Amino acid sequence: MSTTLRLGDHELSSRLILGTGKYASLELMKEALTVSGTEMVTVAVRRVELGERGTGAFIDYLPEGMALLPNTAGCYTADDAVRTARLAREAGYSSLVKLEVIGDERTLYPDVVGLLEATETLVKEGFTVLPYTNTDPVVERELLERGAAAIMPLASPIGSGQGVSDANALRILRELFPDTTLIVDAGVGTASDAALAMELGADGILMNTGVASAADPVAMARAMGLAVEAGWLAASAGRIPRKLHASASSPNEGMISS
């Protein structure tokens, strides 16, 4: 397994990508991002004005060298998502885009029809598209055929903190698309959720609420960074198979007889 995560032109040592919303203050956000070890943050193009460094703008609170992943959060149609991605690129942010086309206001589940349409359009325009989607392998295959650079299935609904609601679904996606970058996006609530998702075969975790809304966001950010690393290392190492009965840790050969 590769020791780095490649997304577009970015090669990342950390496999944790954090969001920048919901923090009590920008100072708190900066501290959490720093201790997490993340090298990429996602920013809602429609909700945040980055501004210029040195002006006290939002971007001043991002650690130096942090890669930006614009996202189309808040878009409910393919046209709106495409327009938002174009605005981000024209503003000089990135041609890398976390593509969201929301289909339901309450559950925030993706509109897969709109997502497929927007993916195809943006890929043709030279974007590196990372689509937020569900765990349906048919949808994932269609996204990849349209040129998506990765698949980004939810672990559970956005902001719910439920963790991995369907472990088998993630296992199936990893088995069906072994060479595709798979990033779990949404629903991770605590460190054990992140570690489990990585052990199930994810290449990375993208999250926001689980850190930003924790009682201590800085401590949780550090925990998430460690959990993602631990989960990836465990997946790389290969766990022992589960057995019905006990298996002695020490061999019987050479035992002292009575």
C-alpha cells in the first residue's frame, strides 16, 4: 500500500482531510487543524470568503502550506454545483473539487442523478472531481466511468456522528474497486469510527463535525489524526482471522513436562 495519498496534484502524508466549518472561533479551528496533522482542508465555496493573507481574512487562520479542497456544499442541482466549482477555479483556489449535489434537505443524502451529470461536465472541463456519494456500487461505477478521480461514500449521514453504519458496504466497495481511491466522507463521530473505516479499506477520511463540534475540538483533532494513521497501519499489516475457539499464544513444543 502506498505511504501517501494522492489527490490531483497533491501528494499527502496525512490521510485525514478536515472541514473548516462549525468551529466556535477561527483561532480554535487553526489550532485543531494544526494538531491533527492534516495537510488538506475542505472549504465551502458558497459560504466562505477566503480573502488574502495578511488582511485578517479566513485564509489567515489556515496553517501555512495547507492545501485547499473547494467543495460545493449547499448545492441542490447539478447546474448550481458546476457553477460553484467554476467560481472556485476562477478565483484561483483549485481545479480539485469535492462535489456535492444534495438531494434531500433533511437527510442530506446525495442526488445521484445530478451528481453523475455534474461529474461528467466538470471532468470534461478539466476538474479533478471527488464526488460525495452513497455506498451503492452501481452509482460508484457510473461515477468512475464519467471520470471521477475517487469515490467518497458516506459512513452515515452528514453530521450525524453515527460512525460506519454499514461495514459490509465499505468492504464490498473496496473489493469491487481495489485500485480506486476511496475516501469515507461524513458520519465519523469519534476516533474508533475513523480507525474502523480505515481498517475496512478506506484510503482516507474526510470529516468536519466530529472534530469541530466535539467538547474539546483540539483534543479530538489529535485523536482523529492518530486513529486514521492507526487504522491505515492495521489495514496494511493484515489482521489475524477471527476464530470460533481459542488459539494458544505460546507453542506446545519444548514445554517442560511434569
